[in-house]
Amino acid sequence: MKADIHPNNYRLVIFEDNSSGERFLVGSTIETRENQTWTDGKEYPFARVEISSASHPFYTGQEKIMDTAGRVERFKTRAAKAKGR
């Protein structure tokens, strides 16, 4: 195996899904600014995510629209303008 090709900051990180509130403890190299305590009583880096397997329609089998950046409204506006042409 080649030396010095693996990241040095690989560690366990707590990820929290903003949609469902589900939390996961997973190995990652993501840069974080805050720490939180996990169920084992240890403190780990903490990151929030918009969507995960706990809230993604493919995994949950439920369809729901998650519009965090106004994408649906922008699409509807463009579609209405194109229809008017």
C-alpha cells in the first residue's frame, strides 16, 4: 500500500438529519465546527445534513417535497414563462 495517501483527519463524526432528526455516528473527514455527546458519553465532531437515508424517499418509500433553497418555486416560474411563449 502507498504511504501518505490516506487522509489524516478521518475520525468518527455525528451526523444529524435536519428533516427527521435521526442521528448517525459514522467515520468521515468532513470539517466541523461543533462537538456533541453521543449515547456512549463521548464527545464527537458534529455536522448537520439536509437529507439522509432516514428521510430520503428512496429509502423511506414516502414521497415528499423538500425545498430548502426555493427550487420548486423557481421551476414553476420558469415553466409558466415557457408555457406563455
